[in-house]
Amino acid sequence: MKKAIKKNNIIHDFVNLQDHLVSKCPQCKSLYNNAEDSVCLNCGLKFYRSGLKPRGMTDKEIDIFLEKINRSQKIPLTIQPENNSEKSISENDIETIEEVLDISEHAKEDQTGKQVTSNNIIRNSTLTYCILTVFFIGIIILFFLSTVFILGNDYPEKNIFISYYILQIGFLKDIIVWFCIVYLIFLILFGIYLRFIVKIYTSKIYLTFYSIILLLLILGFHVAFLYVQIFAYGDVFWENMKIMKNHNAENVSWDIKEVETNLKTMFDPPKIVRSEPNITKQTIQVVLDEKNRSAYYKQKILPRLLDYYPIKISYPAGTAFVLAKGKLIVLGDELNVDALKNISSTIAWLMIKKETDNRFIKEGPEIKLMDRQEYNAFREDQINKVIVLAKEQLKKFIDAEKVMSSAVAYDKGQINYNLNMAEAMIIKGKSSYISCKLETMCIPHYIPGSCYGYFCTSGYTACDYQPANSESYCASQRDFYYSLADGYENDANSWRPQLQSDLYYLELARELRQSVEDYIKIAIAYKDEIPFELGKFDPPNNIEIAIDSTNVETLADYFATVVHEYFHYTSYITDEEILPPFFEEGLTEYFARKAIKENMGIETKQGYPLNVKIIERMMDRVPESDFQEIYFSKNSNLLASKLDEAFGKNFTSDNSIYFSMISYLPSRFALVVTNKLLDKIGLEQIVESDLSSEKSQF
């Protein structure tokens, strides 16, 4: 019985094969473990070909292998008692074992004789499994991280962990087909690895790997969430340090001069927002919002982390604004009016430039702030000026009424005269016809005498009376007078249109005179109810703004006033080139409201509510672009032409007085005049709820 067989220059000892594989080094004859060792620990001889990894078998795998052989009865392995060192085995059995182990491909002997230790070579399959495990868990973690950082959408769920579950499960649901395909490919590749590389393939190992992958998915899911928190903390910490070290490099500024300078370098107006209780959180979040992060990361991870972030940004005392990445954060509940004045002009310029499609907008008006007393005096002066103008207009309407009254009386006199003359001619024609018909002439003839008994008469001449004029002659006499009557009637009718026109203008003059008289009375009695914007423009480049309140909630109304007056400033040409007051103020307020709505997201309704509503109705027929061109060119003739074309001939001139009154009437009185005007041109009327001139809340 042989204990060992020499094959391929390697001695194999199968005596203790059930416990482990033992071989002898062909060079120094020392024993080594063929299942684990790849070099001789005594002389350093390599047992496998260069570059090839030893297959290796663990004790457990050896047991499984031997059990498999025993079941197949290919090797009649007889184990002797412990006191007997020999075991019976045949040459064929040895050949069979060697085929199964595939040891014929082991490496040749190393001729260099260089000492190589087994610690430098990966020889344990457990390490391979560890590498695979690390690889797979890395892939899984990267997958879940990519969902958070790249593809993650925000969800209404407030709990950060539940929203993380919703995010990941929702994404997996979207890609479930591809996920299953990739997962199946991994399993197939692992099966190939077991079958053809490790050369150990059992269903138990395969199921174990399958279970491990599922566990790794669950582990990677939660580890990824932890990594997100760690990354977010590092992200916040890094940005915080950069801001504190050099805030200008991060486009963050809070010194008012720096804010003003940075605003002037911008192409679009900043988004103006109120400060939150945690200003550090708000600033860092604004900066990180510009980073390439997902909505879930920005709206769920960062806010939650920043609520508990301990390091705060130290802002100097008195800081009013923080400009960060195109956002202007207004600090505190009270406005710093001096700081606000410094940046108002630039912000208004940016808003108007954006609103007017980058039309040339003048820069650099001088903005002054009025206190409440100055504003009340200005307002009183404005209303008094309007009342003076109204009184001058009233005198014109009274004179116009007198002129039109005289014109109507003259028209009526002309009509009555001609009608009377026509009637007289008809009467005269009739009388002449009758007279003509009654006129006769004598036609003489002799009548001889005659005797009657004893009496005899002498002959005499008698007259035979016949009509002197023919029917046609008499009719011609009558028709002559009738023709004169027709002429007078035609003259009378020709005066009727003039009478109607003069009556219309007389009625209009009376109506306007009455309206202006009522307006003067109302304006004097209800001065405090007349809507005005809290500012004024003094040509050529002075803007004065009234600060009605320093509460931060009034900021939108403040900028609405600044933008309104800035529109006056940038569109100003000369004192003579100006639109009618209704359109000058109405279009200015319309464009200002639109600019505030687009840039601050707030609807302001503080000045000229009816003007704006009427212009909005008119834009159904006259494009906004036409109104914008009219506004900046101050072309009153073009305005009249566009309005007359859209609403009828002489519309502008016939209704100019109504337009002039609407701006300076209290809203409830102006509503009557407005709807009367809209009714004339067939536009939708305005309801009382449209009259509100109210403050907005920022």
C-alpha cells in the first residue's frame, strides 16, 4: 500500500486526506498543506505556475468533497484505526482524486530560489468573499446615494426618514424592470464564478450568496442614509467655513456698500425674501441651493440638519440686508430706511429693465425719503392743485354751456323760420290757385229785339262769361308757391342735424359742468379717501418717497412706489411731452404692479386702482406692446389714434373729461363715471371689489 505518489514533480500524501491534504516538497521533502500553501515554507519553492492563484480548499470544503466521493463510491477509502498509520488506496483512486482536484495544472518549480512568504499572496477564499461583499455593498450604497443626490424629488412627508423611504421605494418602482435584470445578471455572474473559477458549485452556496445580496441591499439602504447625513454635515460645515473666511468669494455680502456694489453687477433683480429666525440656516441654504443637488437633498436633508447646526455666522450689529447668490435677505422686522434708500434705485432699475425686455433704462435718480408730515403736505398740495385745475375746467364748461345754448336757440330759430315760410308759401299757392280759377272774362254777343203784341223791344249786346285762365295756368301758379315752400322745408331740415349736434354738446357741457361741480365738492369733502401713491417725481431726476411705516411687511408697497416713480423718471422727456394724466399715471402704475408681481410674487394695489382696471380692459383691443411704446415715447397723437381705432371715432376727445376726472375722484364716485365710460365702448364693467386700494403684506 502506498502512502504517497509522486506526480508532476509533486509528492502527494493521502494518509490524512480526510482532515487535510498533505504533500511533500519535491525539493526539500518537507510537508505542506496542499489545500492552503502555495510555496514551501522551508525552501521557498513555488508549487503553482507563476501568476496563477491557488485554488485552495478549507477543511469544511474537504469534508464535503470526501463525503461526495464516498457517496459516489468512486474511491473505496478505508480508514485504519489510529494506531495503524496505513490506509488502503489504489492507483486508480489516486488518479480519480487528482482529476477532481485538477492538480495537474499547478505551477512549475521556481528556479530562482528566491524566498517568498505566503503572507504576500492571497490564498484564502474567505478574503475573496470579503472583497465581493465590499464591492457589492459599495455598488448598492452608490446606487442609493445617487438617488438622493441626483434624482431625488421632494415629497410632502415631513418626517425625513419616511420621506427617504418614499424616495427610494418610488425610484425602485420606476426602474423595477432594470433593477431585476441587473440583479439577475449579478447572480448569473456569481454562479459562473463558482462553477468555472472556484470550481465549487452547490445550491447552498448560491442561496447563501442570494441571501447575502438581499441583506446587503437592506444594509446599503440604511448605510446610504447615514452617509447622506455625514455628507450633508460636511457640506454645511465647508460652506460655513468658506463664508466666514471670505464671504465675498462665495457671493455673500452684508455690508450695505458691498451689497449695493454687487447689485450693480447683476443682470436680473434679486429675489427679495424675509429673514428666518435662523439666519445662518437661511444663508447657507441659499448658497447650497445653487449647488448641483437634488430637490430632496435641498428641501429635506439640509433644512433638517441646519436646524441643529451649532456653528453660526456672525453678522455685524445693524446689518440690514444679506445678499447671497442672487437673493436679498431682509433682516429683522423693522426696515433700516437709510440702508434701504441706498439700494432702492438699483433694485428698481433691475426690475424695470427686466420688465421692459432690456429697453434702455436711465440710471442714477436721486432718491429722497419724506416723513409723514412732508408727505401729508405734498398730498394736500397735489389735491389742491387738482381742485384749482377742476375749477378752471368748470369755468370752461360753463362758457361752453352758454355757447351751446345760444347755438341751439339759433338752430331752432332757423328751423322755425323756414317752417313758417314753407307754410305761408303753401297757403299762398292755394289762394293763388283759387283766385286764378275764379277769374272770368266777358265774351259779348248781340241779342236782336222782339215784339210781343203791341210791344216791341230793341236789340242789345250781352256778355258771355267764361274762365279767364286755364287749369294748367292756375296749377302752375300754385306749384310755384309750393316749390318755394319745399325750399323752405329743405332749409329747415338742413338745420336739424346741426340742432341735434348742438343739443348733444349742450347736454354734454351741462353734464360735465355738473360732474366737475360735484367733483370739486367731493374732492374737498373727501380728501383723505382719494387714492395716491406714496411718492412723487420732480423732473428731471429727483424721486421722493414717503415712508408710511418701517414695518418689514410694507416692503413690497415701498418698492412698488419706487418702481412707479422710477418709471416716471426713465420715461421723462420734457415737461411738454407728456401723456394725459389718466394714461400717464394709469400706465405707470400698471407697469409698476406687473414688475413687483413678477419679481417679488406679491400683488400691490395701493394707487390708481380704476386707472389700472380700465387699462387692463383696454388691452383686450390694444396690445400691451403698443401701450408700452406710447408710454416711453410720450406720443399723445399715437395714443389717440390707437384708442379711436379700437373704440370708435373721436373716442379720445369725446371722453377726455371723464378720463381726467377718474384719477381724482374717491373710488365709489369714480366707479359710476368709469362704468359709464366702459358701457359706451362695450367693455366689461368694474365691480366694487375692484376698487380696493390696499396695502400688501411682504
